Amino acid sequence: MTQTYAHQKELHEARIDIKILEKLFANVITEGTNCSPFESDKNVQSYHIDMI
């Protein structure tokens, strides 16, 4: 199946939205648990992997 430019753009925007939400979630973890940004990013990654 050939993807159109519009479809590719839609997928790209969805990936950007996911990254923004992941970063917001990581910031909430950092502030709420007083951990480092590195640790909160790893928590978000492990959560994302568990959801797949």
C-alpha cells in the first residue's frame, strides 16, 4: 500500500504528540517524586514498553 503525503504527515504528528505527552509525564514524575530527569525518563520508557 502506498502511503500518501497526508497520511505520512498524520503519522508524524501523532508521533510528535506521543513524545510531548511522554515528556509531560516525565516532568510530573520528576517534580512529584523529586527524582532526576534521567530516572523519570526511564520510568516513562518502562511504562510505555509495558503498555505495548
